[in-house]
Amino acid sequence: MRGLDWRDSHRIALSGVGYAGLERFLRENPQIANVAVALDNDETGNRRSEILIRELSFRYYAAKRESSKLKDWNADLINLKSKSLEQLREEAEYEPEF
């Protein structure tokens, strides 16, 4: 996770664009104040991300979009596997906003 410890965050798969699982997860974990939305990087995913961020912003300190470079995170991982460590260092530009 680009220098971050994955154990410091929670992740939940929405299995599509429904929010029922997310709503329950957030109800059961009131300590969560920051939400990063990481749906597919396509027309539907971008539109649903905007809607979800708007809805979450009413209740949480921060809600933002994390977008894959390609269509989805799996495609990004496959692409990363084919690159050298030096190429990855040159492309690194991530700085957490929270």
C-alpha cells in the first residue's frame, strides 16, 4: 500500500455497487471517520463513487475517491507485476490525504 501499513485500515468489498454491506459495517464500527471509495474506474464506478461520497460526507469527517489507474484494482496489480522496482519508484506519487 505505497508505504502504508495495511493493518492500520479496514477494507470491505461491496460486490457491485450496492451499499448495504458498507452501511452495516459502518454502523458496527463507529470509530471509523475516514472513508476512501475505490470502485471501478469506469463510467458506472465513477458515477456511483460521486453519489456515495456525497452521501458519506454528510456523516463522516472525510470521504474521498481512490481510483485505480486502469479499469479496476486487479488490472492495476497485473500491470504492476510486469514492472521493475525502478519503474515503480519513478511512478510513485501517492500521498495520503487523511
